Amino acid sequence: MNTKNHEILEAFQFRYACKKFNAGREIPKEDFLTILEAGRLSPSSFGFEPWKFLILKNQTLKDRLFPVAAGGQNSLRGASLFVIYLARKKIDLLPESPYISRMMKDVEKLPDAVIKGKRDFFSHFQKDDFDLLDGERPLFDWACKQTYIAMANMMTAAALLKIDSCPIEGFNRAAAEKILIDEGILDPVHFGISVMAGFGYRDEVQPVKTRLPASEVIEEI
């Protein structure tokens, strides 16, 4: 195995869901920015980036979230970097929405003919391929899937830097969103909370990593 292959697999062996962070150890700024950039540069379906990353530094706000985020309580009190991943809602993800138009015209800088073709294809994808237009939830859930790609890339980048992480789904979404709405941080028309994650340095012994054997999860056809 060459050096690069070894480094990659070593990072995946290093990474686990850290349950106890060292609250006194801060992530260096350069590493902090690298982790965030790994998220920003992550792929998303159609390249539409249906996300926003909230970097939570305010301890008073963390304390307000503490009772409603049982799965992330140690991260809220110990992690150096705490991220709340927001996903866009249906209003922003319909093919004709201002957000999708801006992404294609101003961000991707596509010519008008290409924009029309991509918009038509996106519409077909929503209506016929993935059946995403029945109510508000399907498109939001589709956007949430994209945030998990960004979060995973951020955790892998952190592991390559020997920084620990913990993905967090153990929270009451409605209660957490209300706190952010009350603080004027979350616009509930356009965004909802998808997932959270803490990053920092472990203050515990890493448990043994357990996985199903490759023969059970990998099949060549």
C-alpha cells in the first residue's frame, strides 16, 4: 500500500463519533478554516448547494440548545467547533425559484440556453424521477441529504488533520429551530435544521472500531 492510500485509511480508522471532547483545547485557525472549506467545496445534487453552515460560538446560545440536544450535549460544552447544518426548503428548490435561477445564472454562470435545459431536466427529476413534489417535506429531505455529504467531507478533512468529530442527530428539531428563530438566526421560510456536528480533540480512549466485513457490504456484479 502506498503512502497516500495508507494516510487515507488511517484517517478513517482515526475517526469515530467522539463522545467526550477536551474543552480546553482549541482547533488552530488554519485547520478550522480548512474544515469549513472542505464543506463549502463539497458536491451537491445538480450543484445547487442547498445548505448553510451555522458556526455556533456563542456559549449562551449553546446553553439554550443544551436541553434539546441530548445527542450533542458534550459537543455543546466541549467541542472547539460546533456546526449546525441548515437545509433549504421547497420554496427555494423549485425549478423556477429565484434561488435556483441565481445559482445557474450568477454562480454557475451558465448561458441562457443551458439554463433552460438544466431547469427542464431538474423539473423532470423532481416530478418523475424522484417524486419530490408531494408536500413540503420531500424536497427538504432531499436537501438534507446534500448536507450530509458536506458534513462527511468535513469530518474526513478533520480526521486527516487528527481532529475529532461527532455527527449529531440526537436533538429535537422543532425545539432547536424555535430557539434559533427566537434569536433571529433562522429564517424558517427558507431553512430548517438538518443535522449538527462537533469538532475538537478527544478526552477519552477511542473505542474499538467495528464494521461488517467487506464481503457483506461490497458486491461486484
